[in-house]
Amino acid sequence: MQSPHYNLIVIGAGVLGSFHAYHAAQKGLKVLLLEKDNMPMEATVRNFGQIVPSGMSQGKWQDYGRRSIEVYKSLQEKVNISIRQNGSIYIASDESELTLLEELAAINQKNNYTSSLFSKQECLIKYAGLNGDYCKGGLFFPEEITAEPHQLIHLLIAYLKEQLKVVYQPNTLVTFCDYVNGKCVVEDNLGKAYTGDKVIICNGRDFKNLFTELFYNSGIEVSKLQMMKTVPVYNYSLPGSILTGLSIRRYESFHECPSYNSLSASKNEDEFKKWGIHVLFKQAIDGSLIIGDSHEYADAGEQDKLGFAVNHEINNIILEEAKRIMDLPTWEIASSWNGYYAQCKNHDIFNYEVAPNVHIITAIGGKGMTASAGLAEATIRQLF
């Protein structure tokens, strides 16, 4: 039997691909969503679940992030996708970081993005275990949200299938995609063909199966992250996301503050920069505390050099700094894992029409959980 024809075929069912399918289906389009694995297994499920537009550069990306929060909240009203509106806070560890928080608060006010400066005492009251020797003050974003990454994507895909009638097909490795005789043709490794009006490829860091030479010469690099979580902690609550002084020094939004270039050096700055470490905390729904993370880099064609093993030296550095910031009820680590995402060295995203009506949208960097819903909405609006 001939396969049905679709308005849109999305290749890759991670958060970026799934939200392209979501917004297309919302418009009444006939959508096919293909995933190479039994379920999404990459960056979409290997991250903190912090959805924080506050860390993004002003303008396009922060707008995508803020719109994504609206989409997440709207979805959560219809079906539980694990979204919690519990806010994010950046904790300053010295006066130069505190100045950046004050400057970002002023920028937020101009951009109508709600944030509140917290005194040291307000931070210590709200966040149990926060070290008073570390904390000089904070900047709180009440609208920001958290998610459980290992749950969210499966709940979202179930909603796409059951409510929006998206055709979802896992275990489908796409090996060919082109525009042929007036339509897009996609073929999988078993020789089955699918046709559509348009194709969007959201392939994450998978560069070996489609357009390999293009990706290897694209200026894309892969970042390896390292995170860990404690055993579940009961009778202890850590609300929302905690981002620390190292996050203030790393995130794009702070680069735009007038005082950024005059930041004083931080403790162990060279060691932190070597491994791309900034320390984050979040409590998962099961009570475990997630702590991280780090960043190592390799070019797209050499990403295997990053390896798959957990580097315990990195974990020890993260934990040493984490203990300087928080006094948690336990530091017993239940598990540690790596996540990998692709990003462009010289651009903010890889957005390329490889053939008529065949669009590659990938290498979004660490912005996937925060910005994908808003970016996908804008892309679908543009293409249809």
C-alpha cells in the first residue's frame, strides 16, 4: 500500500522536533513525526529541566523563551506535562555579580520581564540551606518554570498522538531526504518511503545518517555536559531553579550589562573555565536534588572524542563549589550522567534549506528546553 502524503514530515522527536509537530498540528496540518530511537534519548531527556529565558540575550531568543513559557503553561492546563511554575533565582557571590543583577533588573523592567531583587536575608529565608557567607543577594524571576525532562517529552508526544492526531513513528532511521518531482521524499533504513509538502529536520547531534558532509563542514560543535543527582530527600523543599555566581558570569543576558567587562576574577576561575563549569541546583519531583554542570567541546565530525564516561574530576570540582553555596540535607549521589547538544561556533542556530521545502533546524545549543516551543511556532508560521 502507498504511504499517505503529509503536509509536514518532522525528522527527530526531541523537544525541538516535537514542538514543530505540535504547532503544525495546531494549524490543522497533517503531520508525521519520525524518531530514530525507540524514544527520544538525547539532550531533551538529559538536561536540568530549567526553563529560564532570563539567561538568554535580549531580543529574539529571550522572546522565544518567554513565548515558550506561555506555550508550556497552556499545555499544562490541558494535560500534565510536569510543568511547575516555581521561579528561578540568580545568587550573587560578590559585589561585582550583585551589580550585574541590579543592572539586569533595570533591563528587565524596560523589557517588561518581571524580576525582583532579593536581599541576602530574603534569599536565605526562601532557600533553605543557602550559605550566608556565599550569598550577597539575588534576582528572582517568578514566571519561570521547571520540568521533568525524562517525563515531559513522552507526555508531549502522547498528547500529539491522542489529541492532535500526529502520526508518530519511532525506531525509524531516516537515511534519505530530498525534493523529487514536486514533493519531498523521505526514506528510512528499511527502504520505506514517505512523502510530504515540507520536511523539517531536527536531528540534534546526529550527523552520520543525513547530509554528513554538510554538517562536518558547517562550523557546528558538540558540547558534552555532566550532571548528577542525589538520593531523594524528604521533608526538604528547594523551590524552582537556583543559578549561581558562575551562571551570572556565563549567561548571555549578563554579557549585555554595562559592568560585565569589569567583573572581578572568581575563585578557581581558570579551573572552572577549563571545564566550562557553572553550578546549578534544582529539586526533582521525586525529591532528589540535581546538581551540575560542565561543558566540553568537539567539532561535529570529532564528537566521539568527547567519550561517554563520567569524569569524576569534574564532579568533584562541581561538588566542592556546590558545598560552598548550599548546605543540603545530603550529598549522597545516586547517579551521574552526560548530556550532549550541538551548537554553532559563529551563529546562534543552524537553519538551512538543504533542498526546496527541506529545512534543517538544529544546533540550538543549550537553549532547547527553554526556547524550542517559541522558535518552532515562529518557524511553522513562516513556512505555512
